[in-house]
Amino acid sequence: MADPLSDRDEVAAAMRLIEREAEEYLGSLDDAPARAPGEPTLDDALPEQGVGSLRALSELMAVSVESAVRSSGPRYFHFVTGGVTPAALGADWLTSTLDQMAYNWTASALASRLEQISTGWLKEMFGLPREWSAAITSGTTIANFVGLAAGRRWFGLQHGVDVDADGLWGVPPVPVFASGYLHASAVKALGMLGLGRDKAQILTRDSEGRIDLIGLRAALSSLGGKPAIVIATAGDVNTGDFDPLREMSQLAREHGAWLHVDGAFGLFAALSPLTRHLVDGVELADSVAVDGHKWLNVPYDTGFVFVRDAGLHAGPFSSGAAYLGKEAMARPVFGNLVPEMSRRARALPVWATLRAYGRDGYRAMVERHLELAQRVASQVDDAPDLERLAEVPLNVVCFRFRPPGLPEAELDELNRRLGAMVLDDGRVYFGTTEYAGKVAFRPAIVNWRTTEKDVDLIVEVVRELGAKLLATAPGR
């Protein structure tokens, strides 16, 4: 096969091929193991002569079905990862077909208008003011980066410096405060912004990482009115716990600090009256980050950032060139609100899934997942060889294998080994973490497909594999 032009007549056949294979794959997803056995086998030599689209796609589909992790399936509980709703999946295929460039209205009025509508709907769902600036990102890592970049710009202006034009020269170090729930993505964003990965002051009142509000007040007071950044977490990845957003926002306002909320999956608590209290006060923040490929169940990679001050939001990312044209103020240039100028039109699946299921549909899904999490927690509590390590305010259950009579000193290594066995087994998929100094599991329920039969495997598999591990241990 030579020039791709010679493959033009195979476009329809290629689409039909993938449609058939994808339908078969999705049809088996509910009952398939979360992890396929084996590793992908691929030739890494660059071919001189191509094989054509149909053969290449057939080879790719074969190896994909054979070795892809079923992260879109109902038994994948790792990394707080959702699946892809039918509406989002169809729209994502359409996104690739249309291949829009979502920089500005000139590049794609369709992509821009859908982004404007979709982010407006999300502000309404999350209880954020409509006038806030918003944009779609590739995930919470970049959403945190954008929100904190706006905070960095604000900090510089408080010192009379436009850091985005002139750099950080002459600006003092930025004081950053957070609880022990501070996520690695926020730490990464601080590093990329030049604020320092290791500069955040972690203020906790217990070994679980909960914020020390008295300590935060004292730390902000010690600055004597000078600006600072406070990062609050809405949904700890180990437990689903929340920083007290209203109290932290009030302290930030009282002392003239910027409050950024990392709400990767926890912000969806706003959808249910059962959990809405957990995000009370989020509307008082200065910037908010959230994921789309978690509880919204749209494809990787999708996230959202919301910023109170549109000028501070656009400042770090504005760009211009003669060929880009000038956009009217009524039409936001979304490529000037995030790092990327070349942007996939991620708004299509976001709009489609929100249009398909609406607020009520997402509330029903969230509440179903809340019930499933409580179901798992009850099963853990009833098991004589399991120990729950934290409350379950949302959708994450933190527990460990703790057989009677086993010394505490042996439990961490035992659970590490058991965690590796769970991943290799593949019937369910979740790894280990460290919480309050203990190695533990933290399955998270966010996939739209997940039902009781799926979550019931969590405790069953851990206990079964744990018993095997004990039976083969030396001296037992």
C-alpha cells in the first residue's frame, strides 16, 4: 500500500469493520474479566510497505480485544475511572469523523458553541455561578493547572507584577496551603507553574489527612494580609472524604487568599440531596477543577475548569497571531483558556451525554453508586478477615485484608501481595494505596454499567485470594 489516497475506497469498509468488532466487544463487556490475560504482542519494526487499512485495523482489533484492560466495563474500580455512556460513545465516534479543531469560532463554530452550552449546563449542575469562566480540558491535572495558573496570575498582580508577561522575577514565593488530601495532580500543577512541588504546607489534624482549620487560620494570619493560595479537595481518592469547603472559603476570603477546589470526582456530590452538603460552599471558591472521564462517564480524556474571574482565567493562556483572526468578546476563544491551542472537540460527547440523560439521569446514577458503595462497606464489615479503615461518605470503600491472629507488622506486605494477585486475577480491578500509614484497597464505583452483581465480587475475590495467599505462606 502506497499513498493513503489509494485507500480512499476502503473508508466505508473500515468503518463497518470497526463497528462490527466494537459491537462484539461491547456486547461481552458486562461479563468479561476486567483485565485480559497476557501482554500485547506487536511488531515494533516500522514497515516499509503498508498493509492497507482493513488489514491494519484487523490486526489492531485482534490485539486490542486480546490485551486491553476493560476500563470501560462495570468491574473496573481502579483510579476512580468511569466508562462511556452510549450517547457519549456515539458522539465520540462522531467527533473523530468531523475532526473539528476547537480553538475558536472561526476554527469551528460547532465545537465552540457546544463547549459554551456544555460548560454552562455543568455550572448549573454543580451549583456554580453562571457568570464564571469555563473551559474543557484533558482532565483534572490540566484543570488544576489552569485554575492554579489563574491563582498565580492573581498573586502576581497583588504584588504589581504581570507574571505571564514578565515572569516570576521580583515576585516572592507563593505560600500554598492544603490538607493531607492534596492530590498528586495538584502537586504536579504547582511544579509546572514554577511554584514548587514541595512548597505546599500540609496542615492536618489527624493521621487521615483532615484539614487543621485552626492551623490554616494561624498560617494565613501570620502572613499579615499578604496573598496566598489555598487548595481544597472535594473527594479524597482514598476515602471519598471532603475538605470543609465553606469553612476554607470563608478563611480564604477573610485573609485575602485564593481558594482552588480540586473536585475531580467529588463535585458530582452536588447532584444528590443525599450528598449535596459535602460541596456546600464550592460557589465561594475562586477556581474549581473536575474530571469528565470519571463520574460523567465520557471518554478519556476530558476535564473541566471553572474560574470566577474571566480576566484572570484568560491571562496565562491568551495568544494571538495574524492568521488567527480577532474574535468578538461575546464569543470566547476556548483555546485561550487552556494550554492547548490545537484542541479536540471534546464538547460533542459531553453535550450528547448531558442531553441524553439530563440532571435526573445523572442523579439516579450517582445515587445508585452511593448505594452500591454502602453495600460493599456492609460486606466488608460483616467479613471476619476484612477491616474497613474509613467512613464511606461517597463512592470509595477503603479497607484491608486482616485475618484474625496475624500481627500488625505483617499486614502491609500481605496486602501488597494480595493487591498484586487481585490485579493479575482480573475478575475485578483495583490496586492498593496507603491510608493512615496502612496498605489498603480503595475500589471506587463510578461506572454507569456497574450493578450489584459486579460490586459483590469485590469482597468475594479479595477473601478468596487472601485465603489462598495465607495457605501458601511459609509456616502456615
